Amino acid sequence: MRARETLVASAGPSVRFILVLGALTALTPASIDMYLPSFPALGRDLGASPGSVQLTLSAYLVGLALGQAMYGPLADRLGRRRPLMAGLALYVIATLGCALAPSIAALIALRFVQALGGSACLVIPRAIVRDRFDPQASARVYSHLMLVVGVAPILAPLLGGQIVRLAGWRAVFGVLTALGLGAFLLAAVALPRSGARAATPSAGLRDYVLLLGDRRFVGFALCGGLAMAGMFAYISSSPYVLIELYGIPPHAFGWVFGGNAAALIASAQVNGLLLLRLRTETILRHSLIGALLVGAALVVVTATAVGGLPVLLVLLFVYVATRGFLQPNAAAGALADHPQRAASASALFGVVQFGGATVASALVGAVHDGIARPMALVMGASSLLALASYVALARQRR
């Protein structure tokens, strides 16, 4: 690494540095959440079923999972800047294609390509932070970036709902194209060139094999992946369930979605306070049990219509809030025993997360039956399997 890229940790991150990486990191969640209120209008315009529309999200998640695995080795061999710029260029081209898509099949394919480009914004900013700061300072920077990622799901669907109401669903991808172009120009101006590293793909593959042979890592990774699966069952289904079935206007859906995202942010902050007194696994265990109870309640409510929309909204709010306890503690458990290969563990954990999200989104679309039950069943089943993974694998001691 070039000397001019090394930053003295005691100097701390500049506001400019945080804003640049925060803007890049926020592009991926914005690309997921901003177009959610457009699901019904998109389906009507392209003559697509709700299940087919949900595949546009599944394709994006597949692209994110594959892209994360791809950009890690590329960034180690070629440096940080060039893969990031290439990914952003691909993102801009694919997003413009989404705005012009003539069919649902074309949109699904373009969303996959869009995610392959955008996944660079998940992997490379984290690597840049590791390059420039020591572990303690890096943790503070990651906290700032996580706040940006948490705020994006609140603002993006609100903006998306208004865009759909005023200009239609294609305009959402027009705005995302402009955001991607802005991120490209920002990266070109603000990020320094970086030297290549000596890591090889074979070394990364060996680390992946070792990690997959660790029962505790696999258990925690499955907890995180299944927690993400339940979350994306909600994300992919809630536009249809709340807008089409329960009659919530698309612009109002953004407020509901944003309120649940706020619950996720708040619960993550509470989790941080609880960690001052409780062990990570203690919080994780109780959160898994709580998520299972709420998931079971969702199955009952959607099957019987007891309580109607108010009860459903409360249960969804609580269910999303449990993710703020599950995700950080599952990630901490997965990385705890692997300080010597933390980057590989983090990447593989992320692949499992988005793999779970992909399966859940596709499953909800495949079993769509015109009511809210498939969403609830996938959310409840993912909670049950997450708890089983923890009990069978993660809690076992060496």
C-alpha cells in the first residue's frame, strides 16, 4: 500500500471521509427500498403477476451475494479504486436499463446486473476503512456507516412513494440512475488511488473452506442468514400485502416501512446498551425465541384475520425490531473465533445473509396465493430454523 494512503489512527476520520463512504454505502439499500412502493404499479404496467414482480428483488439479492464474493479478491489484487469505479459504472448502465425495461423478464435480468455493480459499494468501503485505520478507529467509522445504512430504509421508501405517485415507477429508476452517477463522480474525485495487495484467490478459498468446517461459525452464519431471510420475506411481500390487500396508499406505505426501519435502528441501539451487561449469546438466544413467538403470531393473524390491519402492523413492527438484536450478535459470534481471517469471515457471513434473503424472496413469490399467509409462513419458518441452527451448532463449545 502506498504511504500516502495510510492515515494515522489518532487523527480520526474526517467528516468528509465519513460522508463519502456513507454516500457509497447507502446506494445499495436505497436501490432496494426506493422502488418497493412501485410494486403494484410496476406489475400493472408490465402485465406481471405479484410473484414475478417479487423476482426483481430476488434477482437483485442474488447479484449482491455473488458480487460480494467477487469484489473482495478483485479489490485485493487490483486495489480499491478501480473495482469500485467499474462497479459503479456497471450500476449506472444497468439502472438506466431498468428505467427503460420493456418487460418484466428484462427488468429481472437488469436488476441482477445492477446488483453486481452495486455490490462493490458494500465490500470496498469496508476495505478502505480497514486500510486507513487501526481496529479501534475502524469500529467507530463502521458505526457511522451503519447509521447511514439504517437511515436509508426510512427515507428511500418515502421518496419512492412520492415519485411513484407523481411520475410513475420508471422515474424511481431514473432517480437511482442519477444517484449512481453522483456516486461515480464522488468516488472519482474524493477517493485516492490505491495499490494492489498480495492476497491471492486461492488463499481466500482456503479460508472459506476452513470457515465452513467450523460448526460454530456455520451456526452463527445461519442465524444471520435466516434472520435476513425473514426480513426480506417482509420486504418483498409488504408492498403487495399492505397496499393491495389492506388498501394502504403507496405514499403512505413509505411511512409504515420507514417506521419499521426506525424500530430496527432503535433496537440496534438498545442492543448496544444491553451488551454492557449481557453476553452476546445471551441476547441472541432470547432474541431468537422472541422472533419465533412473533413469527408464530403472524401466522395465526394472517390465517384468521384476527385484529385486522392494526394487529398486523404491530406484529410486523416488533418482528423487524428483533432484527436489531439478531444481526449484530450473530455477526459478532461468527467473527469471534476468527481474528486471523476476519475479512473472509465477514464476506462469507454476508454471502449467507443475502443467500437467505434471496431464497426467502423467491419462496414468497413462488407460493403467492393472493393473501398475506405466505409472507407470514416464511417469516415464522425462518425464525424457527434460526433458533434450531443456534441450538444445534452455534452454542456448542469447542
